[in-house]
Amino acid sequence: MTTETTPLTAILTTRISEQGRITFADFMAACLYEPGLGYYTSPGRKVGAEGDFYTSITVHAAFGRVIAREIAQMWRSMGTPTDFTLMECGAANGRLACDIMDFLAAREPEMYQGLRLVLVEQEPTLEAAQREMLAAHIDRLDWRSPDELSSGSFTFSGCLYSNELIDALPTHRVIMTSDGLKELYVTCTDGGFTEEVGEPSTPELETYLKRVDVELHPGQQAEINLNAPKWLGAAAKALAQGFILTIDYGYPAAELYTPRRKLGTLLCYYRHQTEENPFLRPGLQDITAHVDFSALMTCGEELGLQNVWFGEQYRFLLSAGIVEEIKDIERSAISEEEKLRLRLTLKKLILPEGGMGDTFKILIQSREVPAPRLLCQRRIGG
């Protein structure tokens, strides 16, 4: 299938013709983040019925409310400080942040009194939508750029969280051959873009696999996300005390790099359809790869973070308060028909066996919080 002509096609073609083949990470970075032309840096709705995919936050506000319950427990684990910074990386239109802030304002007034919300955003044009969404909390709202986060120019105490951010960080693609590990590059053809095998662009690729104790089988392709540990390093450097909460789809390394995934996990999303060809619509389709949570946990330990909890989304939600949210719905004055609709809707968040419940994982890491006691650490049903 040939590459569709998009505003980004000519730019990438010129770039490759001038400098030669590029890594897939560079290609993905352009497709997602090229100023004004990338998938996430161009106008248009990306999430929900009018976008290209759904996330947990588009299902129901209960997802954000359960996250808020856990964040309030983090605040208590830190000794109820008078100042607490809540930081979201990649907030899109601000829907998740709004659900969290609405809950904390209503249910945790003491915490809310000293609460500050910081949005770390790659795309500055989203600020208007975020201001509108978070209008009720505007006096507590601030913005930072990813460059400011990575520069180490500020520190904070509180909780940094992200929802489906890591899977969209540009990743390298590799293949194991009889001559050892090789990298899959992007080059031009008459029909558009294609892959080309070459020597690894950096020794970090082999080092990465050794650190997570993975050996690819001959012919096996995989993604290696060198940007994920870098992002965590920036987040950890900024966090003086508190927690990092990461929500995304992925696996521990042994499961992610199993020989059963011979072609890796790279996927594209366009109008609620999945597509395996990343070269089809440059700048118009989302490109993602599953997260290696082992790398995040190993990197976190090296950065002085404590791995507090890791598990499937359904386990987190059931332990941290989704049942209470369902009970609140049952006690509300809405119709029985609406209650049934909401019960079925919330099942999407917790349904395992291929649903959001076990596809998504949650990792919580901490710094300078002795023996934190979080809601997600409770036994389900306990």
C-alpha cells in the first residue's frame, strides 16, 4: 500500500533525501510531533467518538474520580502537606485533570485548599481547550513545557501522573538476524516510505535489552523505547517528594518481548480502526507501541524511586474505589435505565480478558515517602 500524500510527506521525503535514511524513532517523532503537522500537534479531536480512539477517561468520569481517591491517599501518606502539586504530562483537552480536580474540590477540601495543578504539554494550542475545561479551577492552574521538565529547572512535591503518554514516545525498531541485532530504518521509495535494515544507530539499543534481560530470537522484530527512561529520568529529577503514577498499555519485558510477538507491538489508529502500516498516513494517524514496564521499574530504582505498586487496571480500580463510585451511582436520583447504562459503561474499565481492565497497566513509584499505604495495595474485596 502506497503512502498517502499529506502535508508531512514532502517534508519527510526531503529530509531523507538530504540526510539519508532515518531511524524509525525520528520518523515517528515527525509523524506525531512535527510542529503544526504532527498527529498530536495539528488541529482536530484525537480521542472519543469524533476522534481516532477511546481511552479510559472517555468512558466515564468515574475513572478520574478513582484516580483522585488514590491521589488523596498519596497526600495523606505524605503527612497531609499544606502544599501539594498535581502534575499531568500530556493532558490533551484536560478531561482527566478536570475529573480529578472536581472530585478533590468536593470530597477533599483540606487538600484542595493547597492544591496546584501543572499541565506539561507539548502542544501549546491545547491551552485554550484546557482553560475552558478547567475553568472552575483556573486559579490553581499552571503550564510547563516538556523542555522545562527535562531541563531540571524546577522541582515539586506531590504526584506526577500520565495516561497513555509513554506508548506515544518515539521508539526505535530492531530485528534480530543471524549476524546479530540490526535496526530498522526508514527510507524513501517511489511509492512513499519503506523500511531498511542496517547497523544499530546507537549501542544503547543492545544495552537496553541486556538491562531488561531479554534476548530476541532470530527473525524477531521489536520496539526499543529509549525515550521512556529519559522521560522518567526527567520526571524523577523534578520530583522532590511524592509519587509518579503511570497509566498505559504494555507488559513486563519478558512478556513484551516474547517470541510470540514476532513483529513487535507497533500499531496505528485512524478513525477507530487499527492499522499496522506506519507509513500510510504520515501525520494523520496515531502511532503507538506497548510500554516496557520492566524498563520503567529498573530505571526508577536506579533513579532512587521506590516501586510501590504495579498491576492491571482492573485490580487498581477495584482496590482504589470503583465499587464506591458504582454505589454512588446506585444511590443517585437518576432513572433505573440510566443506572443500567452506566453499569454497562463502567464494565469497559474493569473487564479483563482483552478489555481495558487487563490491557492497561498502572505503575506507581515514589520518592521520600516512607512505607506509603495506598488504596490499590488493599486486597480486592478486603
